[in-house]
Amino acid sequence: MESLIGRRLLRSEIRLQNEELGSLIEKSVIVKEKALLHDGTFICRRCGNRESHLFARHHCVKCDRSCTYCRHCLLLGKVSECESLYRWNGSNPVYPKLEKPMEWSGTLSPAQQRASDAVEQTAIEKKELLVWAVCGSGKTEVIFKGIERALVLGKRVLVATPRTDVVKELLPRFQKSFPNVTISALYGGSRDRKDGAQFVLATTHQVMRFYDAFDWIVVDEVDAFPFSYDQSLRYAIQEAKKEDASLVYLSATPSREWTHSPQIERIKIPKRYHGHPLPLPQFTWCGNWQKKIEKDQLPQCITNWLAKLQKEKKPILLFVPSVRVLHSLSRVLQSHSFNHEKVHAKELKRHPLIQAFRQRQIPILVTTTILERGVTFTNVQVGVVGAEQDVFTEAALVQIAGRVGRHHKYPAGDVMFFHYGVSKEMRRAYQHIELMNREGGF
């Protein structure tokens, strides 16, 4: 029964016999509803998709006819015209009002403390709050008091983030700071789900399986792909929250939509927790880098930079604009005897490789924008190959630069934008970082 509380699921996701489920429907504890609505156009009840090109028809084995299904949320299980969703309609559990659930003895900077107080207030009264905080300002620590207050008040907590990597990064930190609280971590492929947990940490895609479930919600990195591009993920958050729930949004690079919304209060953290400025990127022209890589050559400026840092034994994160470039550059690095590994979204060994890089077992990690945010590596130096490419937007470049100088012992470092012509987004990223430094008093 716990696995159904606050959920909206397909029949295949429910571990009950038909007789048991039928009994719950009869008692109105579970509501059975059509998975796809049709009012001139199809609407997916699970993900909110209304885009006609994101629906398809096929001959359905279940209903033995031509049947429409939603392609948009297909990875979570097929939502078809002949399918139903089963929504919890029973009484919600009364969660315990935990006494002193947090064991964290860190200190906050004055700017962090102001933001922390504002976040904590949202656990007491219904409101929406944007915490606009520079990369490395300690956003996670800023929400600790809010989480604690919500748990003390017996509320159910959700922290949602766009990427699996970030869920895996945050889980041990939350477990350490809230050691006696059951935390459920949900992402594609996760197994230790802890049904009905009072504290849920999940990717925004997994939130689509919840309905009217949470009293207090934090959405991390609201500017990040896919949340920033995918309306269905916003729909999922709205469906998962209770009517009187508070919402806290975290971002280092919020769009104008977030910074100018009249419904959302805002508080800014313009300085890193250790009090040092954000490292500014250096623009380094390296000619037609694509042609050189195709000829099995490495631009000299990149070679020199890598060699210098390897002598200094500093870890290097090298960003590339595409998987194709990733493989080509990896081949060239190999031929130039640079010991390295590479990761991208579909790399099966991604997480072990990231961990090995963190432990200094790998000197150079070549990556797509999958690692632009949500990960921390001590004393890392960053290079962007082809920084002028379209994938490297202002927000992406600010986030990439934000990987450097996060540790108080290593507050500075290299941020190199290797390019074949300075783009507008590169200039904007530089100006963005410069502005935040000015606002931080530098």
C-alpha cells in the first residue's frame, strides 16, 4: 500500500492483484482515470503533453486496434489511449514531527544565512522563492534549515533535480546531514526506492509518477536542460505538490522568466561561501580546431596548456561540443600520449569514471555538457574546446566556469575558452561572471 501513497501509476507499476486493486477502487482509495484525454487533441495526463507530433499510433496488443500513445514520457512506461492511470485518493499518512533531524555543524556566510532564513520561512508559510546563487556559493547548505523545518513540522519533502548525476552527488550529503531520516532516491534504474519516505530526492522525470504528494518542494537548477526546455517537467512539479505547498527554486543562471516573475520572491547569493571571486574565463584563439583534430593534430595552445597542468599535477576537465568531437579528440589525445578518459550521457561507465577522476586516478576527463553542473572536483582546471559552438550558451559557459575554484583551499584556477572566433554567448558569459563578482564586492 505504501508504494501507492501520493502516486499516479500505470497498472504495470502496481504490485497488487486485480482483486486487491479492485477493492481499493471500490472504496475510492484509488481512482482509475483515462491515461490520455481527448478534446480535439490528445493530452497525456501523466506528463501534460499536448504536442500532436509527440503522439503516435500503432496496433496495440492490449486492445487489438490502432491505438494512440504518448511518445514524450515513453521511457517511464507506455501511456496509451486504452490504458488507465491509478491515482491515490486515500488519506495521506501523518508523518512524524521529527525532533532535531539535522546533524550539520557547518557555518554559513552572511549572504548564505540570509538565503537560508528565507528558505526556512517557506517551510512555515506558503510561498514561491527563487534563490539566485553563483556557482559554488553553497546552495545545498542553504536549503538544509528549510528541510529541517519542514521535517520538524511533519511535512513531506521533495528535492527535485534535472539530472541523475546530481541525485547521486546529493544523496550522500543529505544522508550525512540527516542521518536518522529515511531518504528515497529516485532516478532511472534506481532500486533502493523506500516507498512512502518522508524525504524524497528525485530527478524531475521521476516526479511524473507523483500526484498531490508533497508539502514542501525544492527544484534545483531550474535553468538546466531538460527542466528549462521541457514544459512537462514543470507540469510534473505542479501535479506532485499539494495545494498549499511551498516551492523553492535554485539557480546560478536563471532566465528572465524566473527573475521577473511577479509570483516568485527572489534572494541572491552573489559570492562564493569562501569569499573569493569567481574565476574569469580566458579567451584563447586556436584557429580551425575542427580541421586540426580531423588531421589527428592538437592545436598548440591546447597541447601547451595540458602539458603545463600535467606537470603541476592538476586535474583537467575538458569540455567538447558534441559526442562526435569527443571521440575524435580522444583519439588525438591518445596519439599525443595524454592519459585520459571520456564521458557522455550514454557512456555506461560514466559514474565509475567520474568517481575515478574525483579520486585523481584519471588526470584528464573529456566530457560533453553532461558535466557542466552539479558536480564538484577539488582543484579542477577547465578547458572548453570550441567554446564558440552553439551548444555553449551563456548559461552553459557560466556553469562550466563555475566548476573551478569551488574549494576553499583552491579558490582560483584556469577557465580556458579555446575558440575559432569569439561568440556573443562567450561575451555574455564573461560579463555575467564579471557582474556577479562586482555584486559580491570584488
